[in-house]
Amino acid sequence: MENSDINSEPNPPKQGPLGIQVMESKDGKSRLRLEVQDWHLHSKEDPRVGGGVIMALSDSTAHFAIQSLLEDNELHATVDVKINFIRPGREGVLEAEGLILYKGSRFAVSEVSIKQDGKLVAKAQGTETFVWKREKK
């Protein structure tokens, strides 16, 4: 999906099996959201969002931020991510904002903040490397 399509959707499509929605992706920035479902939680007795779910939201947010800066022949891959879990995510909505801090010719550095009800849930920083599409022979 092209970034212009994402930004013009009144109800953005859900991305993948987690149900992440892309709200914005342009100019090296992105905003995504996740409506927390029961299956995102550890259990009914322990209603915290799993760390892997928060990590996936973070990685997706960084993906759409960097994707908004790339040319058609460029692809990217996550090299590393460091995440700090500040407080547990709970039932409700998680909102993520991504920003590309640096984009060079070989790699980019991203920063992602995930909040719930205005409070910081997690903060991540990652590195993406670039690869170029090869023409099929």
C-alpha cells in the first residue's frame, strides 16, 4: 500500500494478524494504533499486554516511518531494536509514534514511543539497513 493511500483512508486497514492500524506514514514519521484484544493479554488473571505484542507494534511503527522515505527500488530490514518497557499495556488502545532520527545511504535509526491514555508504555530505538530490489533475469 502506498503511503498516500494510508494517509487518505478514513478507516485505515488493519495490518497483519495483530490488528495494528496505520494512521499516518509520511516524511519519516508514522502513527499506528492497536486496539487491545483479549488474545493480546497474558491471561484474564494477568491482563497485561504481552511484550512481544508491544515489540511488534514498535517494529511496525519504525517500518512505516522508514518506508515513507524510501524510493520504489529500496527495501529495508531491521538490524536491531532496543526497547524499554516502562509500564504495562492494558485493555484499551495503544498508540505508537515513530520518527526517523537519521537516514544515511546504508542504514537508518528510528525512535518509537508507545503510549496508552497519554502515558508512556514503551520506548524503542532501532536500526534498519537498506537493500535494493534486483531485477529478475
